[in-house]
Amino acid sequence: MNPEEFKLKTPGEVRVRIAPAPTGFLHIGTARTALFNYLFAKKHQGVFILRIEDTDPERSKPEFEKDILDSLKWLHIEHAEGPDVGGEHGPYRQSEKLDVYAKYLQKLLDQDKAYYCFCTKEELEAQKQYQMSIGQAPRYTGKCSGLSKQEVKQKLDKGEKPVIRFRVTPKKVKFNDMIRGKIEFDSALMGDIVIAKNLKEPLYNFAVVIDDFEMKISHVIRGEDHVSNTPKQILIAEALDLPQPEFGHLPLILGRDRSKLSKRHGAVSVNQYKEEGYLPEAMVNFMAFLGWNPGTEREIYTMPSLIKDFSIDRIQKGGAVFNHQRLEFLNAFYIRQKSIEKLTELCLPYFIKAGLIEKLKNNPHPPDPETLQLFKDGEKPEFRIKQTQEVISLETLKKIVSLYQKRLKKLSDILELTSFFFKDKIKHEKDLLKWKGMTDKEVVMSIDNLNKVLSRIKPEDWNRENLEELLTPIAEKFGQKIKGVGDRGYTLWPLRVALTGKQASAGPFEIAEILGQEKTLKRLQEVKELIK
RNA sequence: GGCCCCAUCGUCUAGUGGCCUAGGACAUCAGCUUCUCAAGCUGGGAACACGGGUUCGAUUCCCGUUGGGGCCA
């Protein structure tokens, strides 16, 4: 840890925040910003705050706010203050404090640090075009900046709709970015900026300054897309004589084409990943390494270890491409770490939602979102396979899941991989049954042989160990007989394909055990008829 | 267009002037294992954008070029 980081300009408590607008589902980039803020707060025994920036009533929706809350909770990025949990520096929704903004706006107006501007969109547009044509930065020329009180009143009385502009003092605005170091802007290039549509409708750059002050935010850690907002906010805070927070700008998450990650790159909301069956621990581990690394070769990090090793001065400056394959790798890794009980509980909703199984009446509890515990202790839940109406125990489901644990990249993969267990009839491709160029006749011979052997097994002896012990020598002998080599494939491959219908699957013994003797024989029979 | 930021394998990155014959991870390729697919193990290929300086010595420092990105409307 670099001690530099602890030199906090504003001594006292570390208070950080994320401030998403509830105009869409929680974006992966916002989640990553939240994570870094959270880690920074935890690292410094500080407070992580959630603020909802819902000043745009058109686009802000309660369901999006809910999604933000739910997704953060799912990721275990917990805020100590926010719209749902409250806090002494609230309200935490911008829409609930419009009078506060109005107060500061009025103050600026009274001190003539801001003024009403009546220029029309058309005027402004024409001006901008002109400025750009002569190679200048487009900025407001200050046409209305000299309007007298009477003129303003007249225009107001006439019903003209003004905006409120902030007088930008031309100067070099400097700040020391926690991640990037010194950054300097020439505010003369900005022109007077619009800070509100009117007293009741503050705009982003203004509202942020007020909120961050009111919430006593010590460090503003946000995406790089905000760097050019920073000087504006510094100037506004200065005009209001407010203390400046520290700023840190995170590199952006990029899509494959290296532009800012957005919907056109695919799934970007946290809830989409959740639904597809990505684990929160994988998401967190993955997001943390998008622009940060511990400087060691360790790659696996859970939240507690991240908190321990996180340091803001190890954050990268350049944007990071979202590497989906790496997310999958991490997700598969965390899936493999799960206990079979836990993993089964995680998979059950997928089976149920897909209509493969249904719950029997004796376990009506909805899953506990905290523990993901689907059942109360001591309860023996049972399920029914929808297609066959057979009862299937949790134990059996656990066996199924455990067979495929190593093959799951995401939870939803379980459906495609295991659906053959839940189907009455499965589709077979005749040629798939042939191992190394077997003929139809040889396949039938193999199946007859299997039939003979398997039907003789006593029901109580039907388990994986016995099947393997019995079938292995038989398979070798069969290979020897038809091809002169002890290749078990001539028996085991047709068996496996007969049971699963698939080119790739878990092994035939464990599958046969789960399917049971009756179904195993039935599937062999079906395959035989297919060939004839 | 203006301003700001950035630049090591395909991707995420280690590297803070000599430990660099540039390390790790994902991906990829080959092999082992094997009835298949996974998982696992072993091994291979793969990068310092370019040009100038500074220096005994630059991936590392400075300048420029190029490239990429962000913001502004």
C-alpha cells in the first residue's frame, strides 16, 4: 500500500458515493464504479452512499431504482446511506430536495454569479456552428450576461422561458486526480454554462455539487467520462464557497471495439448476468480486475480479500475491454467451488422456470434471498418431473447437478446439459450411436449385449460402482470380439448416446444410475428400434 | 472541430533506469488422461505503436508523431 493514498486533503471521515440515474437497469460500469467506491470506503473505514439522481422525471422510473437496489444487494455492495436505508444527510433522491437546489440557485442569482439567459436553441445552434467552422471551441458568447434586472423582468413577464447560466471565471482550473495526477483545464474555453432550466429544475453539474456537499462527500470516484465535468463542478463549488472533494476518475469499461461499453455490445445490465446464472462472487472478482490488480499474481479475490488488498493507486489509467471469456472462466471457477447442496439450490429455479420439474406441495417456501436456502432445515422437499409425472427427490437432483458441475460456465447451462434426464422420449441421431465407424448391425449387437447384461442386474444392485465394475470387462470383451481390440468405446459410446442423445455428456455409468434400470433399458430399446 | 485522457501478448495486466532472454491470467494450439465432453496436468506460440532525445544503459524519464478513447452540442 502506498502511503500517499492516505494523505487525504480533507481530513476526517471518508464518504464516497455512486449516483446513478434510475433511467435503466444497473449498468455493469456503474456497478464497477460502485465496487471501487465501496472498496475504497471499506479500506478507509469510510461510508459508501447511494444517491438516486432522478431529476429527469420523464426517464426516471421506480422499477429502475428497485433494480439498482436489488442488483447492488445481490453483488454484496452495501451502502450505509441511501434512499432505502436513510441516513442523516438525506434525502437521497434528488427529486425530494428540489427546494435545496433552489436555495443555492437563488443565492448564485442574488450574488450575480449566475444569470437568466433567454437565448433560443436556434440561436445557440447557429452560434456553435459558426464557432466550430472557424476552429474555435463552441461556447456561449455571453449575450444575456449583461441583461439588466428590468430587462430580465420584462422578458419574464412576456412569458419567455429562460435558463440559468453560471458565470464562468476564465482561469486555469487545476485539480489533482487520485488516479491520473494533475489535470488542468482552461475555463475560458467553456463559456458560461447552463446549471438549471429554472429554479425547480437543476441540471446535472449543479445538482451534483450541491448533493456532494450536503452529503459531505470526501472523495468523488467516478468514470472517466466525467473528467470534463470536474472543472465545472469545481468552479460552481468555489462560487458557493463550498469545500472541494477529492476527485478520482476510473478508466472506462470498453466493448470489443474499444468504445465505451454499451447496449450494442451485448448484455450490460447486472440483472442480465444474474439471470443467465453468473455468480455474484464471479462478477465482483471480474469487475475488480477491470482496471485494477493487486500487483501480485493472485487472480482469485472475494469481497473480503478485495477490501484487504484494494488500493486506489493500483488502478489503471487506460480503459479495459470487457473480456467475456474471462468472466466465464471465473464463473465456472466459482461454480466448481460451490458445495453440491448450494449449487443444486442455485440450479433449481432454472429447472422449474424451464418447466422441467415442479415442486410438490410439501415445500411451498419461496427461496430465502439471503441464504438462497430453498427449504427449511430438516425438510425433505420433493419434485415431480413434469413430462412423466414421476417424483424426483432432491438427492437425485443433487446427483444430476453434481455430474455437470465441472461443465457449467453459468447456471443456465444446466438446462441444455441435463434436460435428457427429464424427458420421456429423447431425440436420437442414428449415426451418432456409431463408435469409430461401426455398422448398424454392430450397433445392434452392442445394444443387445448391453440389454442382456443390464437386465440381469438386480434392482438393488443398480448403482454406478456395480455398473462400472460389471460393464468394463464386458465392454473390453465386446471390442475384442467385433474389432479385435479391447476398445470399450464399442459398448460405452452407444450406451451413453442411447441414454443422453448427445455427443458430449457425463459418463454412462453415473447417468444410468440416475436414470434407473427401467428407463435405461427403455432407452436402449428405443434406440434399437430406431436402427431397424 | 475544440478540450481532456490514454498507449506492454488477441484480452486483462506485472514491470517505477540495469534483476527483462519482458512475468502471470483468460483465450488459443499441442500432448497426457479417456467411451465423449468437461475438469485436471504438461508444454508451445503470442506484446514493449513509431521517431527523436536524456543516460554508460531505456519497456521504464522528456519531447514529438501516430493511434485509440471520453466530453462538449
